[in-house]
Amino acid sequence: MKKVLFITVALVLVLSIALVGCTGGGPVAPTSVKVGVARDLDGPLAPFECGYGGAVYRWFANKVNAAGGIALSDYSATVPLELIVRDFDVITWDIGAVTEGLLDTDKVDFVWGGPGTDCIFTQAPICNAAAKVLITLEGGASSMIWDGNIDTWPYVWVTLSFANWNQIPVLHDMLEAQPEISGRNATAYITGIGELGATHGIEYTKETKDVFGEANVIDAGLHPYSLTAEQAATIILDAEATYNATPYDIFCAYTYPWNVATLTVAIMASNFNPPAILFGPGGNANTYPFYFGPNAQGVMSFIVADNHTSTAISELYGELAAQVELDWGNSTLKCAKGDFTSGWQSLDYWGMPCYAAGLQLWEDAVVQAGNINSPEVRDVLASLNTTTVLGNKTWFDVFGGGLGGGILSFNCHPAEIGQWQSGDYRSVGGIAPTASVIYPMTDSWFWLD
């Protein structure tokens, strides 16, 4: 009996030694950190893959892997970042099913966001229910705060600035600080995108009325998702007629890039001459002066950091420009070089710094957690304050009494309002602007010459 017991104990010891030898004394490390991304690669939102969030997440993955990967201390290993990118269809809006496929079939460890606010509203409940951290890219909405969504989405982390985070409040205060307006209420004429983009249009309309005061806002309503030349001309002619009858301080078109271009053509044709013009996405990228040259002078849009903000930001833009040029040669992307001669001509000064900072926060949280367990990474994100391209103190504001999700704090944004000045996009409103705003632009618009 004693001999049998001795043999059994010996076998257990041998097996234990063998297992320790195979695992290095700890849990087996994953072969990679798997990140799932649902993007529109060939439809109406495909432009966001080129010079917006798409360029940033590819740049970030390449940079992480070039540096050796992500250190996971729980496994005493450094492993590569593996991107699994799936196409979704905008017309059928199957991004929910695609996201579920990334989680259930591809078994991704984390999810990075789709191209736009509506993507967040679709993906957030799915990722939250699966207890998988979602780091968003393009998109952000005031309604996440108004309706308390973010309070109950502990796994959702929004990176982009938006209407009340903190763009429209800064715009309002910047205008009322101007000598021509000082002592009275600033007034705005607004039009917003509708249909597929109604979330954006409604959000900015509501926030403008809340901040400026409803009596100080002329609301021209929502316009079609894709404006025809005739529709754009009507919008500008109506805005011009209103201005001639009742002057206002700024014309705001809260719309998407393709409509910004169409509206600009209409503005040039009509010799529109208000004190200020502000566009939504599209007016904030180097594509704008590339196509419209000196006619961009004085036009405002949103921004987080310009090429003069810091050395870190300038280096970021240089690396992203190189990524854009690399993407031109990627056969799976719809990123045509076209008439561009440099990747700089595709840079976006509103979103790119935020996406980069958000992904850097995510990486730091994974490293501090030491593993790919989303609940642990989520808890690190909720208390993390670290260095990113935005500075040595960057953090997420956490909602739901610390139990909800988070939004990259607007206190980390160097700026909120940008203006084209001599072909250069400068931050003119926010915590750390790099130039003074040119106001008013009345009689100084280039198309009036």
C-alpha cells in the first residue's frame, strides 16, 4: 500500500514540474491582443477610413507593433496587437450584427468604434452587455449625457469632442468677447443635417439654443443628408435674405463633409457676406483649403489641436500624414490619392488628436491591468490620468457616480474652435488657442473680390 502511494505522489510531482516548465509558472499568455473594428469600407461612410479615424487606428496599431507589442505583466509576456476589421453595410445598418460577430465568432478582446455617432448608439449596448471595453473613434453626442446613457454603459469610452463637450459653449463665449458683440447677446443662424445624420443635426441645434438662448437663434431646420447644388443654393439664399433683414453674428451649418463642399460653392456663388461662418465636419480638415484655396480664409469649424499646439501634436500629424500616404496603396481601402500630393492634405484637426489620445489611454490601461480582462481594464480607465499626445495629464471623465462609462475630458482639449488663416488652420477658441480669431469677416471674404 505504501509503495502504491509513493508512486502516485511521485507521478503527481512529475506532472506538476512538467506543467510549470511548460507555462513558466503562470497562466498561458495570449498570442495577441485581439481588437475588433466594424467599419464601412465601401459605402457612404468609407471616407472616414481616409484621414479620419481609419488612418488613426491603423497608425496606432502599426506603431504599437513596431515597438514590440503590448506588455502584459500577468503573463510576463509582450504580445502583438491584432486588428480584425469587418465591413458593415450602411443601408441595411447591420453594424450590430457585425459587432456581435466580432465578439462571438472572432472572440475579440476589445472593440474600437465605427465611423460616427449612430455607430456608438448601436455598438455601445452590445459591447456593454458583453462586458467588453469599447473605445470609440468618430462620433460623440450630447444626448449620451442628456439621456443618461453613459451612466449605464461602464464599458463605453468616448474620445471625440462634441456640441456640449465643449464646442458650442466656447464658441458662444468667444463671440461675446468680441468688441462688436460685447454687451449684448450673440446671435446665430443655424441649419443642421437630417435623415441619416439627424442625430448630429438635432444635437448641435439643441445645444446652440441652450447656450445662446432660443431667442438668439434663427433655426432654418434640418437639411437633407446629401444636398444637391440647388438645395444648397436655397439654404444660402435664405440665410442671406434673413441676414439682410435681421443681421446675425454667425452662420452655422452643422453638417457633414460632402455638404460643406456643396454649401461652400453656393456661398461663393451668392457672395454671402455674414460676420462669421462655421461648418461641422469637413471644415476642419486640410481637404478644405486644398479644394477651395484662399476662399477658406476666415471660415471656422471645430478643432482640438493644430500643428502649432505642441511638439507632440506636430509629430503626430507628421506620422498620420505618412499613414495616409501608406493607405493610398492599400487595395482593401477606398482611399484614392486623387489630386493630393501629400498625406498632410487629408489631416483632420478635430478628431485625430482625440482618437490618438483615447487609444493611448486604452493601451496604458491594458498595460497597467497586465491582462486582456475587460472588467479590469475598464476599472483602470476609470481612474487613469496619464500622458498622451494631448499632454502629461489626460483622462476620461467618468459618469454614473464612477460606475458608468467615460468621455475624454474637455479639460484635456487644447482648443475647441478653429479658423482658416492664410491657409493654416489655427485654434482660436478654447483653453490654449494658438492664434486670435479674425472677426468680423464681413466684406473680407475672398469670394467678394
